[in-house]
Amino acid sequence: MITLDRDTVERLVRDALSRQLDGRHHAPRDATHHAERDVYGVPKLVVNVSARHAHVTQEDLERLFGKGHQLKPFKWLYQDGFFAAEETVTVIGPRQRIIPNVRILGPCRDHSQIELAFTDSIMLGLDIPVRKSGDHRDSPGAWMMGPAGMIRLERGVIRHERHIHMGPADCKHYGVKDGDRLHLRIKSDCSAVLEDLLVRFNPTSKLEVHIDTDEGNAVNYPRATTFELFK
């Protein structure tokens, strides 16, 4: 008969809990109560699909919705202080191809941009680059239309590269820093490994992966059972 000492039993329990917690089904984008770490200090990995959306400056918001307009929160996002707004815009590409009801995310930023998946950009007739948010080099522009007016973005339509929000404890756990890369293994009926996710460090961030709708569809995100970050 095989016997196990207490230290071995505790280690096996911790390993089992770690696998279970890492594989726990992903929280919705509007979750605000998810604990960052479990009782053993293991990061709880949240993976969310980020659908097409826009960011706007206060000046552009007022041109689209009227003087003095303020964004109204519709759903709070997983990262504290950020929200999907009630306001949506119509994005107009070449030859008047349009995508209606593109939601604005708040709060307002110091630059306006539109983030699309590749299938969205094909629908609009645009050739967009994969960029970190705020990096608009070599990117096309588009029109945004709101109830009070239209604005023309000369550039700023991008596919936001897949990335990981991390706080200090998360970076320490994975042995990474801002700008590093990790891979994401996804187990589902369409299992895959997504490579080179960008680490985005912020002292107030909670551990969260963002992939876009094309990537979510490719791995059959609703049926995913396990997510794992690794070097």
C-alpha cells in the first residue's frame, strides 16, 4: 500500500486546484468582482473576446453627439474604471460600405481610433495593420457618423493585437515585464495555441487576455474549457 506524506498531499491538491482555476470558464466583459488570485496565490486567468469598438476624444465625441455630451456607461468592463458606453457610431469605409452600431468604449482618450477584426475590415474594404492600441502608423482612416455629425479619421483603423493585461504580481508570477510576449494555449473542440500575446503592464491591471472575434471564432471560444499562458 502506497502512503503519501502531508507535504506531497498538499502539493497535489494545490496542483489540482491550479489546473481547475486556470480552466474555469471565462468571465464576461462586464465582470467587476473577479478576485485576482486564489488562496494559494495562483493567478486566475480571464480570457475575453473583444468585439469591434471605437475610442474617441472628448472633442470628437461632441462633434458626433453634440456640444457638452458625456459618455454614459452601459456595461462596466473587467478592468476597473473602463466601460462600454451607451453611445454607438456608424463606421463608413471606402465606396460607402458601412458597419452600424459600433460601440464606443470609455472613458474618452487623447486619440480616436477604431478597432476591428480582419473580417470587419474586409467588409469595409480596408486593409488594416495589427497594432498596439494608440499606434496608428501606416493605418487607414474611415468616417464615423453619430446623431449630431460626422468625423473623418485620417488614420487610426487597426486590428488591436492580442494582448494580456497584467499587474505587478502577475508579471512576477510569469516572469515577464511590459512589452514581453507569452503564448496562450486554448483547449476546446477547436484547440489551438495563439502565439506572441503582448504583455501590457499597469500597476492597477487585473490579469486578463483579450482576443478578437476572429480569434474567438477560430478556437470556438464558447466551448473552450482550459486556458494556459506559457513562454
